[in-house]
Amino acid sequence: MKLTPTEEQTMLADSVARFTADRPGGAVDAATWREIAGLGWLGAGVGEAVGGFGGGREMAIVIEQAGASALAELLIPNYLALAILEEVGPENALIPDIMDGKTLACGLVPEMATAEGVTVDSTARTVSGRFVALQGASEATHFVLVLPDMALALTPGVTGVERQSYRGLDDRTKTDLTLQRVPLAQVEILAEGEIVRAALNRARATRAAAVTAECCGLADALFNDTLAYLKQRRQFGQPIGSFQAVQHRLADMFVAVEEIRSLALASARAAEGEGEDHPALSQAIIGATDRALHVAREAIQLHGGVGMTEDLPMGAGLRRLKLLQLMPGGAEDLRRRIIANSA
Amino acid sequence: MDAGWSQEDMTFREQVRSFTRDNLPADIRGKVMTGRPLGRDDHMRWQDILAAKGWIAGFWPEEYGGCDWTASQSYIFQEETSRAGAPWLLPFGVNYVGPVIYTYGTEAQKARHLPGIVSNEVFWCQGYSEPNAGSDLARLSTRADRDGDDYIVNGSKIWTSMAHWADWIFALVRTDSAAKPQTGISFLLIDLTSPGVTVKPIRSIEGAHHLNQVFFDDVRVPVENRIGEENAGWTYAKFLLGHERVLSAEIGKAKRMLDRLRQIAGERGLDSDPFHLDRLSRLETDVLALEWTTLRMLDAVMGGAAPGVEASVLKLRGSTVIQSIAEYTADCLGPDALKFDPEFLERTVNDPPSELARNMGVVSEMLFQRAPTIWGGSNEIQRNIIAKHALGLG
């Protein structure tokens, strides 16, 4: 077993944590993105052969440390696109462009689409599907989609591609992407047939690693804020953290964060190398999201009135986690799929 | 299951039901049913209708403008109006300060303040919590120093719901800082137009503005606006909190929210989904248990038992059950819960109902419903009360 982080991984975590601590909240502008690319973080999810420096583990470290900021949600679609490209087109010119921060990409897997799914009409040679509440998709110039037997890249200008952006539950821009009988002749087919299966597995594991890492970063931040507040906030002549009933709640939150960390690590391991499609990946997403939501609800309750204000990060954390829970491919959707499949 | 309502109660229920059906404005009902935000005007229009009927303060004694409703009539009124989609009857005047005034106030205070509540002309808000006095309310530090026939008030109150709409605030203030915390507090009625009062908005997590912080900077308040004895305010404050907590089990609202949950689930074809049916059934069971706990406690109160720990039980469960329904309703929306824009909700507040606004209303309510487990004496405080006073622990 090699589950403890290496020295390099610890250094990476520290450096991302320092960077995000200096830029709390706030949208990520172009200059910040270039800086991140310059630091090499976009290469955290892919191997040296394509110019990266890591795999699932390094990617998860970056996302976890950025998890309480707006940065995580912009990194994730790019990591997903890179993971697919590494599997099906290691020579593709998009890889260096994404890693250099010149191109914004958005990776897609079928479970991010609505219940109707993504369909390829092999006679008409078209692809259709609808993806909702995508992150980092409003400015993306390339969408990289992996299906069970086809991987393709398309640009927003193509016939039948429509995207619509709006304010999301997490108070950030979200985008619906509709592919309506998009002619395959107008998209770049990256790979077809049996070999795509591995890329789909890799992409699914990468997505699970990314979602669980973000849950981990968010829950950890909310827990630490709550712990610090309960040590400092005084009522009845003592810190409220000195009351045993409150201590037990914090202890349970701590245990929840530890379990999220474990589920995130399990997912990150699955995303390394070949990747694997396994029911445990869905369970990891469900388990991490449920636990993070518990932490967020408790963080609001234990802060009392101030926990209900927009000025503190608790509400934003809950809203972000509800979005992760309710999006297609999120915990709620996966839970229903598991039950439907076993019925 | 029948609680054995009297013939009078059943007749009264029919009256409230038909009155609400005939008189509740459709646009207000539409906003309530879809969880969209209500403006001051929405609350006031409905309350004016109730005032004209004489039902604003039904449980008050007739001599003060009420109808001498029994506890069961008050319950029926709340259940029927909320279930039909009426706005929450704002409790600050009717349920909180009104009973304090007619129980502890002078004849002059009754004559001055009660008619404005019964006629729905005066909008009240509640000045209890402070930045450093939340659960430990007795440590409040807003000061009222005597100067001739006035008090001079300095300090601030926080989490003051709807203070930006209010005309008056009733506030707990410290009049003796040497005494033990509970014994140096007085209960003052303060005109919010007085010089030195500033109301600052606080945005809550759903992006809306209900909450405020109210600052008092050398605000002169006539001594005649003090309720009861100087330094005895804690007694009146506790009397009021009892009234606040009994209201927390909003059965009518819970049933209304279950109706909406079933509708949203039905739209999505979930009504035969075993996973959904399990969750729905748990929530229905919670409401059933809450309803019968309320009825049982109501019956005890009607039999003359003093409401004690029951208020804490109802506050604890009432807030939690509604919170759970609100969250699961948003969960049923699934990806349709992901578009959320509080400014859109505010901007379109008077537009005809739309599915988008309804969905955003559901999300807004899910977020807002995190508050009731915190306010009115947090659920942690209610558990302390149960442990100490009902179980004799500590």
C-alpha cells in the first residue's frame, strides 16, 4: 500500500493552498488562469508522456485544495477533457493548448447528460444529447465527449450546437449545452470502437475523483471554519465549543470529513493509469456528497444566525454541494440509477 | 383518524375554509404556493382582509378586539389558512407584543397600542438577539439609561426580521448593569422613526433580504413606553417566547408543502418510484406524528394544563419536519433546481406564475428553511430545556 502522500504531493498541496488562500472567493479571471497554467497545475491530471506530471492523485490534490474556491469548478472540466484526450489522442494538439492555458475545454461523459442520454444516429451520422448545468462551459472553445464507442471533440460553432448560460444554484455561471443532430462530419472524431471503452472508464473515474475531491476540500474548509468559530464564540460565559453536546456534533463532522477524504482517495486511485468503471465509483460520489452536505448543514446550524448570512461561506458551501448533488451524474441521480438497475 | 372535534370546531373550520377560499387574493396565494418571496404589501393586503373580518387577533380577549377563540379554534384557523395558501400571519404584533401589552401593560399602553395591531395599521418587529447575545439572550447589552422622563438607548439588535418594513420595535434593554443578567432587563416599545435609529439589511443565504441589524444611537424613548416594572423585562420576555414556540408546529404549512412535493414528484413520474415513495412516506409520517402531538398538547392546554416543555417539543419537531420537506422537494426537482437567481425572483415577483419561478421558489425555501432550527431559541436550546425541565437532568 502507498496511501500516504509523497513529499512532492505534499508540496503540491501546500502550494495550491497558499495560492487559493491569497485569492479568497472571487471569479477566476484570464490572468489567474494563465498564472495557474504557468505553475503547471493543468498538467496534474495527465502523465509525463503528454507533458503532464501526474495522474488521478495529483489532480485530486489540486482540486481538494482549491475546493473551497471558484477555481475548482474551472479546473475540473479541463482535467476531464485532458484525461479523455490522453487516452484517445495523446498526440492531439489540444493537449498542450489546454495545459498552457490557451484553450478552455470541457470534458463530457454520458451521465452528465439529462435522462434521455446521448445518442449517435449511425445512419444519419449525427449525435444528439442535452447536458445541463455544466461548469466552465460558457467560455470553453472545445467540448471533448466520450461515449461507449466513440470519442469526439466539437466546437460551439458547429451546426446543431447550442449553449445557454445562466446563474446557477451555486451563484456561479452554469451552462446548458444542447446537441441537436450535430453532423458527425462537422466534429473531430478522436476514436471509435473498442478502444474508446478504456477512455470512458478513465473519464468516469476522473470525474468521480474530481467530485469527491471537491467535496473533500469544501467540507474540510466548512468544518475548520466551524471548529474555529466554536472555540472563539462565547455564550453563557464560556466558548460554546466547551458544551459536550456541541463537541459531539463536531466530532461527528470530523469523522465525516475523514471518510470523505477516504472516498476521495479511493476515487483518485481509480483514476490513475487505465481507470476502471466500477459501481464503487458511484458509491464514492454518493457517499462523499451526502457527508459533505451533512457537514454544510451542521456548519450553518452551529454558527447560529451568522451561518444564515451571505457574508459567511456556509451558505455558499451548501449551495455548491446541493448543485453537485442534484446535477445529472450527481449523487441524487446516481442513487436512482443504482436502484433502477438493481430492480 | 379523528381527534373528536366538537360541532362548534367543525363549523368554525368550515367558516375559515370558505372565507379563505372566497377572500384570499389569487396572486398572493399563487406566490405562497410556489414559494416565491412576499412583499410587505402582500402581507398587509391579506392581513387587512382578516382585520376587516375581525380575525387578525382571534385568540385575544374580546375587550381588546379579539374573538376569544379557544386554543383549538386558533389551531384550526392557522391550519386552514396556511393549507389554503395564505401568507404566514406575521406574529410580531398579534402573537408576541400584543399579549404582553394586554397582560402586563398599563391602561394607557393598551389604549395606545392594541387598536393598531387589531386594525393591522402598525407593523411591529422584535428586538431580542444581539451580536453577543444569541442563545445566551440574558447577557444582552443594549443599554437604556434614565434621563428624566426618557430612556436613552444605545446598542444594536440583530436578526431582526422585517425591521425594514416595521413601524415599531419591542426591545429588551439593559437598565441595570450591576444586577444579575436576568434581573437588569426592561421591555421597551420603541418608535422606529425616532432619531438615532438605523436599520441595516442583512442578506441571507438564499440571497433575499428579511433580516436586519437595528442600531440605536442615543435614541430617546419615553419612560411611559416601558412595559411593566423596570428590570422585570425578563419575565415578560419569557412569557412571549412561550407564545412564539407554540406557533412553530405549522401543520397547515407542512401539509401544503407535502401537497407541492407530491405535485412536483408527479410531474417527474416519481409517484411509482419506490425510492421516492419511501422518502415521501417518512415525511408524511413525520407530519402525522407532529399533527397528533400538537393535538394532544392542545387538548391538555384546553384542559387547563400550563404549556411548558410541550412548546419546546413542538418547536423542535415543527422546524425540523418543515426543513426536511423543503429540502426533499428541491431534491425531487433534480436538475431543475440548478437554475437559481434571487434577483430574478425579486424582479418578477408580480409576474404571473411560471414553472421557472416555482422551481426557484422551491430552492429559495429550501435555503431559507435552514433558519427556523436556529431562530426562536435554537433547537439546541430547546433540547437543553427538555433535558433540564422535563427530564430533571442538570
